[in-house]
Amino acid sequence: MWDVIEHLTDPAAEIHHVHRVLKPGGVFAIHTIDIESTFARVMGARWPWLMEMHLYYFSPRTLSKMLAQNGFRLIRSSAQGRYLHLGYFVTRLEPYSKALYHALYAVVARFHLGSLALPVNFGDLFTLYARKM
């Protein structure tokens, strides 16, 4: 489940269903947003992942507990980064500082840097691996 569980109306039921169909010893991978991350706490109501389409929010702690309650054993959980194009990243700054956005946008446009891929890790995404017991 990559960027899925936060959209489900009944995440525990879906985890139970995965447990039912997965072979013994099979591995279940989940990638989602971390509501308890430092970035989420610092941003508060401005955290960009707070949106209507996200019905549930998890942390590695809460998701691990839900998995254990449904017959899984945690293998590993870690923060996950991503790559963003510089042009996209700059557009995401506009709601927080229009002046910074306009200055950076001008530089990025002038030097044609919009498609430059940047590694970004705010610590608010995580991937968890669990084994069916």
C-alpha cells in the first residue's frame, strides 16, 4: 500500500484483509505520512498533507500497533525521502512567503533549473515493512 492507507474508510479492515490473503511469512509494505513527525508538528495547520482526501493519519507507532493487532510483526520502519523538481518545490513556497517564492522563481526561470531533481526528506513520510505471523 503505497500512499493508500490514509485514504481508506476502514484501514484496520483492509489490513485484516491483507493478512487473510497473504501467504504465511509474507511481507506487507506500507508507505504513508507521519502525523507525529517533527515537520508536521512544526507546521501545525500549515502542514501540506492535511487535506480532505486523507481520512486517517498515522505515525510509525500507531500503524505498527494496528498491524500487530491484525497478526503482523514489524520488520522495519524508516523515514522516506523523495525527489522533487526544483521548479515544483519553489511553487510550494508561495503560500508561506510570496517574496521568497518570487525571488527563487525568477532565479530558477532565468537559469532553466526547473527540472533539476532535488533529494528532499522532511521526515514526514515513512515506509513500514511487516511480516505475517
